[in-house]
Amino acid sequence: MKCKFLGGADMVGRMGMTMEGDDMTALIEYGMSPTKPPEYPLPAPRVDYAFLTHAHLDHCGMMPQVCGKSECDLFTTPLSAEIGELMMHDTLKIAKAENYPMPYTTGDIERTMKAVVPMTYDDQITINHIDVTMLDAGHIPGAAMFQFDKDVTTIYSGDIHTEPQKLVYGAKPHDCTNLFIEGTYGGRNHPDRAKTEADFLAKIDEVISRGGKVLIPCFAVGRTQEIMILLRNLKNEMWVDGMGRSVTRLFLDYPEYIRDVKHLKAAKRKFNEVKNANSRDAAKNGEIIVTTGGMLDGGPILGYLDAIRDDPKSAILLVGYQAEDTNGRLLMEEGCVKINNEIKKIACEVQKYDFSAHADHSQIVDFIKGCDPDNVIIMHSEAREAFLPDLQDYNVILPETGVAFDLDF
């Protein structure tokens, strides 16, 4: 099988890979990097089959450009399909607002959704004499790995976490010959999760006790709900705003993908939802606000930031990755953000906490050893070489974007 990364081989973002052989072309993921302007993978060929691991924008964001134009089936979980549809429409909304070129049309999104062939964990299909099994990837609800069986077994991980989180259980290793594995946290390990959660809750209590407000910018898919579950037992007045509200409702429509749906239901009941301008004004007087966007570049977060930016008693608690050239990175490095095209100094306390939904370096190494492959293909990473000292017993392949390589399938 000839494999070629269209994006994401040696970087985090804009994932996409084609597999060609056995008289077919398949595409696994096709995303975009939500930078300003967005960055896209290389153009995709016409494909016969498409596979989507999960509905984060860097994995799903460009699927309509392929599935909206090729007559191909799209295999994914029904939850990832529905969340992906939200993300795709939001991409067009942002492109229009920012005057970026439209990467596809609403018609392409509609055709993409019609192409979905829903699968769930442990389901198996056969395409061109290859058996394809969907596996649980951890990471976020509905996230999947794909296992391809013909002469040998090949696994494509997508994004994974191997440890349980509030929302989902962790991914388990499976024996294979070829393992495509994400390496987002190459060379880095997460701090102890229980300690991170305790420190986070203690900081919230400290800020509110001194008369401040707590603003928590969150990614809509996964992080918003993880934080809501963590905070569900607090007695404070809490609000949730942005796309995360819609995603929470979708999660509850698919309880089979949630570790403990009772906890998510309890969290949803505890949080007040911002549904209009009046409730948004009310939220600004609340004690804790969880809102999109996670990198402070768009969504309701900017209005809340502007409201509290001069208050040193309040705090902005960052709980997700802050990419370069984003407001979140600007806040971390220079203590200011851009609001309405104007740089404004932030007087609030700023703290960052590691709530990553990705496996860290040691967890990835342990997962690889559990799969015991002959070939390890490391992708979705800017620090792939950091894995090499721990993987000397394996044939490690570090693919380059746009350069094809052959693997026995």
C-alpha cells in the first residue's frame, strides 16, 4: 500500500493521509489548522473511501472538500459525524466573518453528511478485501482508531489518550504489524492529573474568595464538558457559553460514548446556559464562566475578557493548548490580547493547567510497546525525534508531508 501524508506528518494540525493500492484510494482524515488565515493540507485526489477518527477541526475541517465532491463513503461514529457537521458550518461562518476564501460550500457539507456510513467501536466492514475494524481511541467521546487487516494488521490511531478522563475511558493497545501513532507530546509528560485538578479547584476557590471572577476559555468539543464535570459539585454561580452547549447536548444524545453520562447530566443541570444577550449580561456577574473559544481568538470569550480585563482580583484559567499567533499565546507571553483590533493589557491573574486529551510521551511509548508492531509511523508531532531513544527495537518511520512511502498491508 502506498501511503502519503497530505498534512500533519511533522506538525500538529491539518491532518490527512491517503492510502493507495488494491485498486482503491482511501483518505484518512482531512483537517485544517485554525490559524489566521487557516492553513490547509495538500489537495486530495479523488477517493473511493474516507475515514474520520474524530471531529476536532484539525482532523475533520476539510472533509467536505473531498466527500462533497467525490462519490465516497465516509466511515466514522455517528457522534463524530454530527459534531463534525457543527464544526464545518462554523468554519464557513468564520471564513465569511474574517473574509477568508470559502474552502467549500454548504452543499458540500450536506453531501458529506449523506456519505456517512456510521460505525461504532468493534464494528467491522470489508472494503476491497481489507477488513476494517473501529477501535476506541479515548481522547474525546466518539473518537476512533481504525484497524486494517489484510495480509498483516495496520492500526491508524488518530488522536488518543490512554488514561481515563472524566468524559471517556482510555485507548487500549492491540497487536499489529504497522502502527500509525500520534506524537503530539513527544518529549513531554503530563503532570499528575489528580494534582492538576486539585490545584485548579483550589485556584478557583482562591479567586472567588478574594472577590474575583473566574473565566475559563475552553474548546467546545471535549474540554468544555470535561471542565463542567470537574466543577459540577461546586456551590458557585456558574455559566456556560458558546458552541460547547450544543456539543454537550449531542454528547447526551449518544450516552454510549460517555464514561459516566450521569455526571455529564448533573454538570449540565448545574451550569446556567447563556442563550441570548440578556443572559450573557447576567453571566458577566456570575462567579465562574466556561466559554469558547479555547485560544481566545473568537466566540463569546472576547466579550467576557473585555468586561474583566482591568480587575486584578479576577483570573483567566487556561486549560488548553495555545497555538502560536493566537490571543491565548499573546496573553501567556505578553499579558495582553487583541480585542476589536486593539491590543489591550490584561490586569487579571493568568494561570495555565494541563488538561490535555492526548497521551503524553511515556504513555505513547507504553502504548507502542503494547501493540508490539514491526513498523512505527509517528505523525501529528513537532518533536518526533524525541521518541527515537525509546523505540530502538522498532523500525521507526518519520514521514514527510507530500512524500509517499510503501507499507505491506
